[in-house]
Amino acid sequence: MFDKLEDIVMRYEDIMNELNEPGVADNQKRFRALMKEQSELTPIVEAFKEYKKNKQDIEDSLMMLSEESDEDMKEMLKEELAAAKKNVEAIEERLKILLLPKDPNDDKNVIVEIRAGAGGDEAALFAAQIYRMYVHYAEGRRWKVETMEVEEIGIGGMKSVTFMITGTGAYSVMKYESGVHRVQRVPETESGGRIHTSTITVAVMPEAEEVDVQIDEKDIRIDVMRASGNGGQCVNTTDSAVRLTHYPTGIVIYSQTEKSQLQNKEKAFALLRAKLYDMEQQKAHDAEAELRKSQIGTGDRSEKIRTYNFPQGRVTDHRINLTLYKLDKIINGDIQEILDACIAADQAAKLSRMGDE
């Protein structure tokens, strides 16, 4: 580990030297790549410097203890020694986490797809509620949310909704939301007072750039048509809606949320790229089934990950055995505690696996 850290420090110094060269910003592509790498390496380099300082403090305290005769001074040195040893242990653990292989998608924006499952209208109402939960969470982090596709029902529910969250590191936290979410409550649509169980599925996909996915024009059919439903004066008056059909996979994308055909086409292609990229990732995960099982949040979409129990006011994440009795806050977007717990569990599983190897 420490050889690797020394190599990282050397690389960091090389980057800093290159960034200080005159004219480095003339090549914007190279400049951005250097700045990104420097940003990624800075936390590791700073932690390693802190580690070295505390190791030096231990050596200094031990040397002074061996030479000191005053008991009060010895006691103070022992306290400093104990604090430095404790710091070294904590920094070592932090360095191990910082050196874990980084998911190449972590810095990407995400496309989230929510679909109502079992439970009819109640599932659609819950899908709309979870959609609003994510919107509130994203807004709290000052991320941008943009709706791409939505199929609504008359009573305020959503059979399905697809939206993009744009923000640094969005995928690194939102990826833990993929899976089946279950709700237990007395439905608004039922007067009998019986607790009903409904489900929705959430799929979180990293936004795919054109370089990530190659789409052959021969594999696509593009149809344009008039939008339908609520949407203002342009609905039913211009051919602004776009439908993409991808022949090899059978994926059909319908986009009508924008007034312009061009904008709807861009959104449709962005969603198609994300779906195709996600399919390739799922294949890779399937090829490494054991690895997938040991990770939090990157597993099977059919896995039941969380239950929202309204009568008890609790939310339980089944992957990490976490139960919180603050359902009202969570449903309004306060999901950071759950996400932090998932990240910690994922890191612990990866560290354990590295230890086994």
C-alpha cells in the first residue's frame, strides 16, 4: 500500500509541475484532464502527508520519553504518543478507502427510471411520491432535475417517470437506489382501513456520452408525431413528439416533454444511450456474479431493497439492516443518512474482499 502511495505522491508532483508551466492552459483538453486528476489525487496525498506527520510524532515522542526524567513531562509525552498512534490507525483506514478502485461512472450524471409495480393505482401514487422524494433530495444538493418521460394517471400518480439528475458525483450516491421499493400503508383509494402492500422499481443509470455507446443509424427508426396530454398550446398543434425504436434490442423511447422536436430528439437519444450502456454494464455484472453479490446497490433490479411502512413511520433498508423512524422526513427528501450507510457498507465489503485476496 505504501509503495502505491509513494507513486501517487510522485505523480501528484509531476501534475503540479506541469500545471505550473506557462501555456499549459493553451491545450484545454489536456488542462482539464490534469485538473481532474489533481482533484482526485489531492485527498490521498493530503491524508498520506498527515499519516507521515503522525508517524514522525510517534518517533519524536518515543525518543523524548527515553531521555526525559521529569514525571509530569513523561506523562504529557505519553498522552501525545497515544494520540498520534490513534491518529495513525484512523488515517490508515481512511487511506485504504481512498485507494479502493473507483467506479468510472461515479462522477457522471444519472438517469433515473421509476415504474409502478404491484398494487395498481396505489403503486402509481407511491411512484409519484418517490419521484418527488428524489427531486427534493437533488434540489437540496443543488443538482438540476429534468423530466424526460412521464406516464401519469388521473389521480396524481405515475405509471412511470424517467428523469435526469445533473450534478457532480450524482451517480456515486444515487446508484444505491436501484431496486424494488415497497410501501405498506392504508391506500387513499380504499375506505376499509386495510394495510396494503405495493411496489415500484427504480433503475439508476449513468448518463452515457456518445463515445461510451455507438449507435448505428441503420438500427434506429425515428417517428415524429403530435404530443398528447397536458402540455400547453403546442400540444396537438405541432409534430414535436419523438419516438425512437432501436431494432437490435426492441427498446422504444417516446419523448414529448419539450416544445421543440429537436429537444425531444436529443432527450430520446440520451435516454437510449443510457439504456444501452446500462445493458452492457448489467452483462458485465452478470459475468461477475459473486462480485455483484458482495456489493451494495449494484445488484439485481428485482431485489427488494427498502420498505416504507407508514403506520409505523419507519423506513427499513434490507441490504444493510438499517431501520429509521423518520419516514416523513425521508419521503420529503432527507435520504442522506441511508445513502451514507449504504456507501459505508459498500466500502466495508470491498475492504473485506481485498483482505481475503
